[in-house]
Amino acid sequence: MAYDQARDMVDGLSDEHLRSVAFEVVFRRLLEGAAAVPPAVGQAERSASGLQLVGRAVGEFLSQVGVKSYPDRIVAIAYHRLRSRGEEAVTRAEFFEDLSRARIPRPKNLSDVIAQCVRRGNLMDAELKDGQKAWKITVTGESYVQERISRT
């Protein structure tokens, strides 16, 4: 039963290597009797609205989620990086990189935008990443983005 459940959870992943790694992690957690197994990469997005993140460009994701304000975009970028690449933390440079890839102009003051996200409880400080200040998405932030996904 655990085998079938783990296989179902990672079934939609297109990358064979990613699918095998995700299967192994999920299968172990199920065998250990974990109360709650976190969704495999892309699983929550597919089940919520048919939206899958693996291999999806950040611009396409932001467009489909329908975020318009900079704080919403920043939280969605952090979510996208976590779910599509497995990156726990995001630096200012990476936020700028993803905004550029999505062809969205930079905000006038990214620090203020990030501070808004922190005040709302969607982001929190993380350990330094490559010597740079970084932030990670909170459970509240993940829930916020997943709610937006389910509306699409």
C-alpha cells in the first residue's frame, strides 16, 4: 500500500531522476509511519488546479497564478523556487533574476517589498546563502500561494 501511494504521489513528475529521488523520500516516510507526508515536488500544484511546476518557467507560473503586486510576486517566486528547484532560500539577486526572466520590471525598492512580505508572515529570514542575505517562504506564504493556485 505504501509503495502504491508513493508511486501515485510522484507519478506526474517528468524528470526520471527527480521522480526516483522523490519516490525514495516519500516511500521511506510512509514506511516510517510519518503522520503527514509532504507533497512531492509539483504534487500539490497538480492536485489543486492541474498546474504543475516542474519544468515551468517562472514567468509562466506568475502569469497563471495571476499575481499583480510586487509582494505577491516575490512570495510566488520564493514558492516557485522551493517547489520547482528545491531551493529553501532566495537572495535579492535571485529575486531580481526571476523578475528579469519573467520580463517584469524591478521594483523601486526591493527591500521594502521583502519587508512587506515578512510583516505579512509570508517570508522569513534564512541563513546566509553564498554569503548573501536570504529569505525563505513560510507555511503561511505557501498556503497563500496554494490558495491563489486553486483559484485559477
